[in-house]
Amino acid sequence: MRTYRSLWAAALLTSATLLSAAPATTQPTPDPGPWKTTIEQLASPDFPTRQAAAKTLEKATWRDLGLLRKLAQAAPDPEVKAQLLGRVESLEEDLAANPPPISLQLTNATFLDTVNALSKALDTPLQTYDLRSAPHTIHAVDQPFAQVLRDLNEQAALTPDYDGYRVLPGPPLSHGVVAGPLLIYPLAIVYQRSIDYQQPAQAANPTLTLTLQVFIDPRLKIVHAQGMTITSAQDSAGHEMLRTKGKTVMDVAMSNATSLARRMNFPLGWTFPQQVPLDPQTAASQLALLKGTLHLTVEVQHESLVVADLEKAAHTQITLAGRPITISKSAVNPQNLLEFQFDMQPLPQNANYTVTIADADDKQIALQKLPGRWESIAGTYRSPIKATFSATTKTRDLQIPFELKKLPLP
């Protein structure tokens, strides 16, 4: 056991599971259950029978994934194994882009109990250092994450702190809109009117600014965020309010690259404020309808490589997904700090490389995008320190539409 003192708050995040078949081992043949007939028909010498079985296999859902993995591993027929592995891979990709629903049962739960239960339901490590009572009651069965979070936030909001990997209670949030893996909140509409005293005849027209906050399912591994597009904003009198000067689409600028990289992969999702400038055309009482789309690229497959003892691997080079990674520094300095740094030359363009640091008990310590700057990690961990390097090998573009309705205007 070795204790490291802190110069850095480590982000405790999980790495994604490598999408590939498990190594062959001697296992008892699993019970195929409802897939018994389909498996037999996939091995039939009759082509129409095999074709019908393949179509049946396409109807498998994420709920069948565990059994299909076992059946693929145990299948003695190479063609049947290939078809099962293909369907498993397809289902895994779909899950990576569209996480499954969750269930959560709480009655007058403290904030800590809520965070722990949500962490278990998501299979994603969430932490809180705030032990104040913020009771939650929820009885959700097979509900989307965004719906569950909205129900919790209406009682006491769960919000990431500055470092992102801890969750703090906040005041209740209302008017949340669920759109697939998104939970969108309108935070405020600000009315502004100005005058230039040097040119009072050219006083600016009044403006409205709508600020949105977006939570994204933490199980989505975001590789790139292309932006948010607002396509329409109509008031209750039927007037278009977008300040687009005749254009039909307005791209709302995302956070800058540095802030964006920091906000990626928050364990409670990804939050950012978006400001949408609007023109008050009339004395209408409501923003009747706002339509938009969030454009994301998410990881659906990746390659991984494990360095079993990071300290012994200092000044060595590994290759992952065809790219060299240099472990420039990995040592315990005289102040008993574990230091590490990873370099890549040339720098990856439009690629997502990460490293997850864990101890011998697989206690996760940190996650860092590559190439990585010098860091020092904190806590008491059992040696050897392990590093799991990951490279995105396949992505999927998501266009997630949303609508906000009947927002009162100032």
C-alpha cells in the first residue's frame, strides 16, 4: 500500500468496455432459452431457413445482449458464431449511442442515498461530499435517464460541481424537457434595451436572450460536439423571433475548446449554458415554440491497451490504434507524489485517446485525455498502479431534436 499526497483532484470516471468477443475459455454450453430454435435454424443446410433465422436474430434487443454474448462464445459452428458476434456488436453500438432505460426506487432518500442509487442504476461512479438531507422520492421502472433526472431535479437538483466528478444538491429545477438522452432546461429570458447617448436617434432595438442548460446521459461518451442549431422560435402571436436576418437556421456557438474538453464526460452528464438571442416582435405573452437540434459525435467502439505497472513503464512507448504513445513520466518523487505524463507525436486530429488510472484493486483514480500534461494523483492506493489506454475506433453522429413550449416572456 502506498499513499500519495495531492496536487490535483482526480476525476473518477469509468472507461468504456472494449467491443470484441471474449477470449475463448472452457465454459458449459449456455441454455439458449428463447433463441434455441433460431440458433438451430442458423446452422440449417437450407438457405431460406437460415435467412429466416437471420431476420429473427435482427429482432434481438439490448435485453438479449448478455445471453447472445454467451451463445456466440459457445457456438461450435463458425458461421453461426460469426452471425451472433455480428448481432452482439450491432447491439453494443446501439447501446453506446442510445443507453437503455434505468429503474430507481427511493422513498425520502437523503442526497447521499440518491447519488449512490443513481450511480448503481447507471453503472457510473458518482460521488458527493455534501451530506445534507435533500429528500428524494421516486418510483421509476424502465425510464429514460433524462426522465428520471427530471423527476429528481423537480424535488432537489443534482448538479456537477466545478471538478465535475462530484454531485451537489441545488434548488429544484422546473420546465425540463426530455429529448432522448437530453434533459433541457430554460433557465432565463432577459429583456434588454439600450440607447447610445451620442447617437440617440439610432437607439438599438430591444432584444431578448434565452439561456438554456442541457444535461446529457453520462453513458454517452462524447467525442465531438458540433453545436446546437435553433431552427425556429415563435411567439404566441405567431411571429418568428430568431435574429437570423432572413436565414432559416442559426448555429449557436458552443463553449470554447478548452472549456468544452473540461466538460466532456461528466459523470452526471454534460451541462453547458447556451444563449439564444431573440427579437421581441410584438407584445406577445409567451415564447410559444422553440425548435432546435443538438449535434454530437459519440463513441460506439474503441481499442484498449493495459499497462500493468505504470511506474515501471516510464520512458517507454506503446502503440494503440496505430499511433505511438510515449509514457514520458511515471514515478514517485521525493515528496511521495505519483507523477505521470503522456505524449503523442504528431498530435491526433479528430481522434479521441484517453487513459484511465487505477490501482491494483481496480479503484479508479483518474481519467485524462491524451496527450496529457503533467499530473500528480492523490489518495491511498495499492500498487501497482495500472493504466488503461483507450482509442476511439468507431463513432456515430447523433442529431437530437428538441422543443420548448409556452415559456412566459418578460
